[in-house]
Amino acid sequence: MRRVPLPRLVPFCGIGRSSDHPGPVPGATRERRFFQGARAVRSSIGGHRHRAGVTVIVASLLLSACVGGSGRKPPPRSGKRPVATAPRVEDPRVLRQCLADLGRQGASFQSLPDRVMAGGCSTVGTVKLVKIGIPTANLGAMKCRLAERFVAWTNEALQNASMAWLDSRVAKIESMGTYACRPINNRAGNRLSEHGSANAVDIGGFVLENGRRITVKADWNGPDENARNFLRAVHKAACRRFSVVLGPDANALHHDHLHFDMGRGPYCR
């Protein structure tokens, strides 16, 4: 078996809440270097028949960098709390800063009027993303900080991971929605979901520039190792930027999508 020198790979998984860092996420440079290193390993072995074995090594390094020491604990159980809760009040100064941060990310967006609906649902301090560099289907109202973190994730992590593992850029993000007035897991008696305040977004898949479609449902545990590594890489990158990140390993309800929110956390599963 021909030996292939491995470039220095730097773990990128972070600790703590990204919402405390409205600017560039600490460690984003290390994250980019990691993806560049992973891509270098894959390209250096070309079509060699041992390519899969080296990719496994890289994947192991990626996952080992994210296991243990994360400090992330599950949010408290909801118990029998009522669905209805008082809408969070947005500090005008914080909102103005967030809108400025979102603009610096290069996003085009529209500020939406505040609305409070029955059952405690609301869209307060929200925006609608119009253009973020990658066409994204089915995005509705999003709280400003959620939108800003989502744009950062697409700009700083998504394309790097796609090039590193799939040799193609992402041409489209398939969202499964943002605002939805419902309790957690659609279960009566649970507290209001973060979707009920436009503070969460669900991602079901991606379409690449080469025409290939990658979905959480088919590829998280699918036969293609590189597709699996790509989805786990973008999941772990999301854990650096959002308070709560859930995927298929969290529970059966998330078998087909990645859930990102800026609610109570940090929690990454």
C-alpha cells in the first residue's frame, strides 16, 4: 500500500455558545484549514484503490476532534409546561447590532413587522433572507441572530466541507422551514418549539453544482462514505454557531433533517 503523507489537520469543534460572538466565529480559520487538509488528502491519492482507507483515517480524525470535552448538555426537560409562553422582548439596540452584523455577512434581507399570535407564537425581531450567496428554498421569518448565524454557517463552513468531501460546491440548500406555531415535537403539553418564535431552521438536503443531491434522510447513514462525512462535518460546524443542533443521532424525529436554533443550549447531538 502506497503511503500518502497526511497534512496537519486542526480540530475545529468549539465549546460554548456562538450567540455570544456576533462577529466571525472563533476557530473559523482552523475550520477552513481542516477542510483544506481533508481535501488535500483526498486529492493526493486521486483514483488510487486505497483512497477509501485514507478517507476513513481523515473521517476518524474529524470525529475524534468532536468527541468529548464539548461541555454541551441536554436542555432541561419540558415536563408539563403549557404550550403558551410570553414572546421574548427584543432589545432595540441588540436588534440594530444584529442587523448590522447580518449586513456585514453580505446578505440581502428584509426586516419583517413584529407579530404576536395565539398560543404564544410570535415573529418578533425577524427578517426574511433574500440572498445569501446560495439559493435556499423555503426560508420564512427568522429571528435576526438565527439568520446571521445561518449565513455565517453557509459562508464559512458549508462550501468548504462540500469541496473537501464531495469535490463540488453547493448550488442549493433545501430548507424544511423556519416559523411554525407548534409545541416541541408536535406533542401536546410540551413547551413552545423554537420554531414558534421563528428561532429555528430545519435543513433537509443540498444540491451540488455537479447535479448530485445529498439528503440527510438518504445519506446520513447511506453507503457513500464521503457523503456521510460531509453531512457530519456541516453538522459539527453548525454546533459552533447555533445554540442547539439536532440530527438523526438525536432522535427518530430528526431522521430526515438537521435542526438549528438559538434557544436554550448549548446542546449538540
